[in-house]
Amino acid sequence: MKQKGLLYTGKAKSVYRTDAKGQLIVEFRDDITAFDGGKKDQLKNKGSYNAEASAFIFQYLEKNGVKTHFLEMLGPRRMLVRELSMIPLEVIVRNIAAGSMVRNYPFKEGTKFKPPVIVIDYKDDSRHDPMLNDDLIVALKLATPKELAAIKKTALKINALLVKLLAAQGITLVDFKIEFGRAGKTIYLGDEISMDSMRLWDMKTKESLDKDVYRFDKGDVMATYNRVVKRITKTESPKRAPSETGRKSKEVPATATALKASVKRPVKKSPVRKR
Ligand code: C5P
């Protein structure tokens, strides 16, 4: 597997071509940004913390029937992924009112959403990611009604799985953002799921365990990210959530190590390297 030229640079990740057809390398950089890039810094190890959290979560989701772009880790911050044609939607699932929900609507912070609320924004920095609705998504030809229904269903399934995974570590999943892309006719979960893209609260202390620590100068961001990665990946992971159809299905391995070991890796030459 050879890394080739740079394909795309985002605010915190770079994407490279490879010599393998349909496979790309995502490099998680140490850049951190907030407020549409208005605040930015470089924080040592940030890329590897987010890469490790994302890799663990993608593998957990795959084991539970969610199609993701994850293939394998090539090092602490380099992830081999399936090449996708990204759909420019930011799909945000909210379990609890916080952040822009509280800024833009008359919700009190901490209000529980049951069922969870899905908000979909148009991914376009120059327009400040405006919120869309189903009609706009279809009119803009970003997704067909059928695809949109599938995306929402998958987003809720991912939410249920993540709530369970994190609750087992004493962490409340307040909200998170995901992105999807197409490979042929199949829609896969792409991008990342990390402390940058989830809002996490400690169940006991209610302290922020995510990018809000950086956004609002709440403390040592990297110490927080490091602790969260350890909590997510090093301890027991919960058993598979019951499927929506009620059918019994294979359980995810009980421990993080077993989860990593059990994932089928298409490229055998480069095993997951530990930081
Ligand atoms: O700011 P807001 O409350 O709308 O963010 C909701 C969730 O989506 C948060 O977890 C935030 O970190 C994430 N998000 C993101 N990327 C964006 C916007 C929001 O990861 N561009």
C-alpha cells in the first residue's frame, strides 16, 4: 500500500490517494478549529486521539451492521478507508439540548429529546452550514427521498449504539455529527466520529469531555481527549444492542482488545499499531 498525492485538505484531516483502487488514506492532523475556523490551534497528539477513537467506534459500528468507510489503521493517525463520493450533509443527532439548539431555539440546556432530534445541515463553510429540510435536500438533489430515509434510519441506529457504548463508560452522548458518502449505489458512514464531532458529558460530574473544552476554554483539552479515548477503548464495550427488528444477532466482543482483533482487515500487511 503506497500513499500517493494529496487529494483534499480539510480543517483537521488530509486525504491522500493510494495505489490501491478505491482506497484512500485519511490523516488526522493535530489541528483543532472552532467557530467556523475563527479559533484555531495545533495541539500535540490531537490527531492520534481522534483517529484512535474513530477507528474504535467505526469497528464497533461495523460489528453491529453499520457500513462504514473504515478499512484499517496504518499508524496512530493514518486510517485506510474506502473511497466515497461524499454527500455534503452534516447529519446531527441530538439526545439532549445543548450548543446551537440552545442558542437558536427556546430549549433549556439539558432538556432530553425523546425521541432524539435529527438536524441536517448543508456542509458549506462559505454559507455557514445552513440547516436544511427534507424538501430542500431533495430539491438540491443531495439525496433521493429513499436515500434520505435510509440515512436517517442509520443515524438513529448509530445513535442507539453509541449511547450504549458510552453509557457503559459513564459518558452521556449529548449529540454528534456524522457524514455519509456513496460507493456505487451503497451509502457508507464516512468522515470520523471523535471527540471533535460528539458532545459528551461525564454522567456523574456533568463536565464536558469533547471539543467544548477547547471552544469555551474549559481546561486542558488534550488531557481530556486522552482520558476519553482511554475510557472509550480500553474498558469493556457493551454487548450488541437489540436489533430494530428484534431478531437475535451476533454479539460484539466484550472487550476493546477482542473487538480490534476480530475485525476483518482486507490489507494484511499492516496490522493496527498501538500508540
Ligand atoms: O454546534 P452544534 O450544537 O450544532 O453541534 C452539534 C454537534 O455536532 C456537536 O457535537 C458538534 O461538535 C458537532 N458538529 C461538528 N461539526 C460541525 C458542526 C457540529 O462536528 N461542523
